[in-house]
Amino acid sequence: MAGQLISQSGGWMQRIAQSWLVLQLTDSSLALGTVVTIQFLPILLLSLPAGALADRVPKRRALVVIQIINIFQAMSLAALVATDQVALWHVYVLAAVQGTANAMEQPMRQAFPAELVGRELIPSAIALNATVMNTARVVGPALGGLTVTVVSTAGAFALNGLSYVAVLVGLALMRLEDVPARRRGGVLNPFQEIGEAVMYAVRNPAIAFSLGTLSCLGIFGFNYSTFLPLLARYQLDMGPSGYGTLSAALGCGAIVGAMIITRFGYKSPVRQVWGGVAFALVLAGVGWSMWPVVTMGLMAALGFASTFFTTTANTTVQMSVPDGMRGRIMGLYTLLLAGMTPPGAMVTGLLAERWDVGVALKVEGLICLLGVLLGLWYYSQHRSIRTVPAAGTN
């Protein structure tokens, strides 16, 4: 967990630096939306194959390779900026490299805790992981804004590259046999395996409800990398340190949300509705606010609601899926959460370019609210259906 905290903090530091670098190079909200789209497009394209791979290969070894790729990406960007050779296309290419590594990593990282703790402790493991990730969301942006302001953008990228070493050390110290979660029955080709997982998710009301509402908020709500720098630069007239402060406020609220989930435990998938509704309303409120202090409070509330929603959704999915299909289902989860960021980033960028970021957030908040309520209606109509695990899963 310590290695994950350091690495995630470095990742947030790089997001702060990368977003600010793009605005410095272009002064364009559309360009910022484009780089976010490029970074998350591999997740849209590769999450399902990555999930199928996660059910076949030793996860720890695969995670080691991915961390090495991340080190290369961050250090390359640091070198380009430090030597004043960086151009926008460099940022695009390296964002695609990072996005590809993330697309391969996320389904494995999401499915890995079940191998470490067992099914009965999955809710606690997910809540603890959420706490670590959101603590990094507080530490990383604050350090990122400070590093960009006091040191340099290149320094932020270099520190992120070094942070992945902590993950490598943590993986090396784990006492765990590298045994892939292979299927017990006949072997299918990857396309058949992915299709099997998708059909299982569609036919399971709890999973379909969770993933459906998740996709709506993924497209129209979780575009922090796009709308936070726009808020800081154009609506609130704040510098890079202010951008980091807004991100830190978001993370503080998220930590509280994760701790509450840990304290009260997991009871029902319907609980995520409350988080989704609160998220939608607060997102629209952020669009209305013109005062930094008020916006910081709203960002904390937004972080609380988003973590309450995503942690419950993640737990619902993982508790509803057989172990032999976990990697593929979590690939689908990753696709609908992070993979929806490219179209969402473009929507946010276009709306902000056409009007302003405040209008974009108001519209997207309304869409998120409608999506959550529609998901609740679906689940209320289908919750009595019981899904039989697919043949060959365990």
C-alpha cells in the first residue's frame, strides 16, 4: 500500500504538470481535452482485451513490466521539457504511451486484491484501496502544483518517474505465488471469453445497474483532468498552485467518503444511487460557483460523493462475479469508468470552448442525474432476476 500511495501521488503530480504544460503551449481548452482524450483512448480500446489477459497471466509479473514502461514515459517527458525541446505532439505521443500502460494495468490491479485477501474481505480491500488512491489525490496535486511553481514542470515529471520504483519494490516484497487465474473448463479464444463476460454482466441486474450508471458518470462527470484546469485558469483566475488546491480539496472529500464506506461496510448496490445523485447535483453547483473558497468546498463534496458511488459500484461488481471471470469483468468496469473519459473530455472541451466551463458542468450534472435515476428504475424492475454463473468459471 505504501508503494501504491507513492506511485499514485506521482501520477497525480504528472497530471497537474501535463495539463498545465498543454495550456502553456497552446492556451486552448480544446487542446487540453484532446490530450486527455488521447491518454484515455487506449483504455477505451484495450480494457476488454486487458481484462481477458488478466484472467490468463500472473498479475504480479505483468504489473512489474507495466511499471517499467511508466518510468520510461515519465522520464522521457521530463527530459524533453528540461531541454526545452517539447512540442505538443510529444505530449500527445507520450500520453498515448501512458494511456496504453494504464489500460493494461487497471483490470489487473482491480482484480489483484481478491487474490491477496480472498472473497470475504473484498469490500474492505476495495475501501482501503480507495482510501490510498484518494489520499494520493490530496498529496499528489498539492505537490504537483508546488513542484511546477517552485521547481519546474520537468521536475514534476521526473519525480513521477521515480515514484514507480516504490511499486516495483512493493511487488518484489510480496510473498505470493505467481499463479494465473486460469479457467477450469475448456479454453475459449479471447473474443469468446470477452463475449461471455459481457453477456454475464448484461444478464446480472446488479452488475448491469452498477456498470450502466458508472458509464454515465464516466462520460459526463469524472472529467477532472479536463475541467479542473479550466476552472482554475478561466472561471476562478487561479494559477497552477490553485489548480492543485482544487484537486486536493476533491481528494480530501474522497478520503472521507472512503472512510465512511469502510466504517459502515457494504450492504446494497442501491446505496450507490445516493452517491450518484449527490455527485450530479454538486457537479452542477461547481458550474455555478464563481468564488474559489465556495468552489473548494464543493470540490470536497464532489470527491465525497464520487468515492461513495464508485466504491459501492466496484464492490457490487466484484461481489457479483465468479473468480474465473473477475479480470474480464473488471476490464469492462475499467472501460466504462476510465474508458469513457475520451468522449467525455471532448464533450467538456467543446462545451467549454463554445460557451464556458461553468455551462459545461451544469449540463453534464443534469445528464448525470438523469442517468442515475434511469439506472435506479432499471434495477427496481429487474432486481429479482438471479444469474447462473457461466460454465467453466470458479
